[in-house]
Amino acid sequence: MSAREKEYGFLRANALSLAFGVMFVITLVGQALSGVADFNAQQVANGLEQVSLLDYVTSSSFGVDVMENWQSEYLQFFLYIFATVWLVQRGSSESKRPGEEGPESDEEQKVGRHADEDSPAWARTGRLRTAVFARSLGLLMGTLFLLTWAASSVAGWAAYNSEQLGQREDPVSYVGYLGAADFWNRSFQNWQSEMLAVGSMAVFSVYLRQRGSPESKPVGAPHAVTGQTS
């Protein structure tokens, strides 16, 4: 850690994660408030009793909306992390340079005997622990995707059956819901938007710049320069 970094207090040194954490809470509260208002408007239109905010945020209707978005975001990062190991986009700051595809050598990754003194312990030990740690980010994102996808399927199943009962139709089993068009429509409409966003970012970063952002090439960098962010 440099002397300049040591001068930063906790808030400045963690401003990015803290800012997005606050924005996450604000937008989640906003979703809950607008969601319960919309839900109650539909209840009134159907001649049904309105629900409280607490009842709404603990309902399957709110749960499925939240989980659908979370699982699509984790899917995006999971695929992007692994795809960028082997796939490149010439000229994009989001990509490695052509010819650098693959997991790279132990020396390049500072693994085992090539690790620095301040490298994480699991990067130095070798064998299974290093192999797991070397893939830990992608594994975590993949696990979070599977967990949130499972949660969204359960919440979606409950919401679907609630609608079925409201229309005086028979509810379906969980397995039956997994094969229903409603489940896959909900999934694909979120997944396709994430694929579009990631693909667009990879291409736009070839020709466009954002001064000062680590996600962009330097303003004066040639379009053909790949992977350069500083």
C-alpha cells in the first residue's frame, strides 16, 4: 500500500462500494414503495382488499421481482468473468489483448513460488487451495446466480399459483412451474438484457472514452489498442 493510499480514511478508501450500497438500499426501498402502490391499485381494480407495505415486501410478488433481477446480474458477471479468460475483443478496454487468451502462467499470475511477500496466503500454498482461490470469483458469482435463480423460481411459483387460485384455476407443482412458459419468459427477458449490456460495453469501449474511468482507455489511446485502461 502506497503512502498516498494510507492517507485515505475508511470512507474515501471504500467510497465506490459504499456509494453503490447506499444506492442499492434507496432503489430497493423505492421498488417496494412503488410496487405496493401498483399492487394495491390492481387490488382495487379487481375489487380486492389492499395490503400493507410489510405484507407486500414479504409476498411472492415482491420476492420474484427482486430475485429475477438479482439472478440475471449475477449471471452476467459469472459469464463475463469466464468468457474473458478465453475470448477477446480487439480494441476493447474490457478485453485482454489478442494472443493472451487462457489462464496465463503461474509467473504472470504470481502463483506458488512466483507469489510476492504480500500475496494472499492461498496464492502461495499451491495445490487445491490455490486452484480454488484462483477461480474463487467466478465460482462465487456462479453460486450466487444458482441461489438467486432458485429463489426466483420458488417465488415465481408461489406468485403464479396465487394468480391461478385468483382465477379459480388449479395450482401447479413446482416441477410443473419449471416447465411453464411463465417461468422461462421471466428468465429470458432478464437474461437477454444482460447479454445486450455486456456486449454493448465491450464494443462501445473500442470507440468511445470516459476520461478518468478505469473502465475506459485513455482518451488519446488508438481505437485498436486492446485492454489498456491506464
